Amino acid sequence: KSDGMKKSMEGLLYGARVDVVFAGHVHAYERFARVYSDKADSCGPVHITIGDGGNREGLASKYIDPKPEISLFREASFEHGRFKVVNTSHALWEWHRNDDVQSIVADTVWLRSHVSDLACKV
């Protein structure tokens, strides 16, 4: 189960002030707020599940309901993502839906690094 991995890794990621975590396996897309211990935390990493690039099993369209407050965007469709590091403090994440005739940006977020946030200094 993933709970054991989460328990063993979350403190490490938080302590290192990791800005973003990309994970797969679940065949769907979901972007969370900055999180630590299942709660919004401005010094935690943004978690992005991006496991819907293609698979034999089909998309995972069942989500936890009701949607947790920390879940900011979710969708089960085939897609790809682009992550652009702009400078030492900012990066742009775009999630492109591929189910349409043309690739469409369905979710986008600017990420500000903890390096530029004095409240998150370790």
C-alpha cells in the first residue's frame, strides 16, 4: 500500500523543501495544493499525479469523493505535461489534454520555489 511509502518519505521531502513531486501509476491526473500531513501547507511540495499518458487498463475515473480540499484539479483523460523552469525561483507546469482534436491546456500553474520564500527556510 502507498501509505507506508508516504509515511517514510513525506518528512524527508518536507524537510528538504522539495517544491514539486510528480507521481504516476494511477491512470488519471490530479494536482494538489502544497501539502504536508494531508493538510495544505505553504512549505510543503505540490503533488501532481500524472499517470494517464497511456495504458492497457484504461483510465482511472473513480476519485475519492467528496473531493479533498487539497485537490485543486482532477481529470481522467489521456494527456501529457510540460514543466518549464523559468529561473531560480519560478517554474511553469502545464497539463495538456490529448482527447480533443488538438492538444488543449486544461490545467496550468506557476510554481514558486521555496528558495525564494523566507517563511520556508530550513
